[in-house]
Amino acid sequence: QVQLVESGGGLVQPGGSLRLSCVASGFTFAGYTMSWYRQAPGKERELVARIFSAGSNTYYTDSVRGRFTISRDNARKTVYLQMNSLKPEDTAVYLCNIASYWGQGTQVTVSS
């Protein structure tokens, strides 16, 4: 079955960096588009970044473009989200997604 396991979240000060990882199993990873979403308390789930199956095309929501970078390692079946210049408004649970499948999420808290 499809499994997505995120890691790398934590508490970081404004301006800091984190790198999230999502290890996938149960499907042919290289053939699928992978996405990172986030959900803050009281807010709807939001698409943050997406990387298409070939790996060369990416999408970012406006609020993170230029600060976040999504990448993938097909050999390791892993998708990454490098987050730089973090802001308090980036605080949320970050979730890995493929089609209708979701990971359990990893908490990112940006606070001084």
C-alpha cells in the first residue's frame, strides 16, 4: 500500500532554515507528481510546492516562491522541501501528497 512518511520539522527562529523529507513506498515513485501542502490551525490546507514526475518542472505558491525549494531523489523515493528565510506565518503542519494519499505530517513552528 502507499505510504508517505515525513520528517524534518521542528522549532526554528525567524530567518532560519529547515529541510523536510518525505519517503514514499508502495508505488512507482518516479512516475508521479509529488506535492507538499501545509495546514495551519484554523486555516484550510494549502498547496505549497509541487514537483512533476520528470523533476524539471516545479510549482510554488506565491508566498514561498524564492524561499522554498522542492526537489526529488527517485532512487531514494524521497521528495524534499528546503525552506529558507522562514517566517512566523510559515508555521503549520506540512504534509506530503500523491493523488489521494497523505502522510501524517510534520510540524514546523517558526517563533522567537
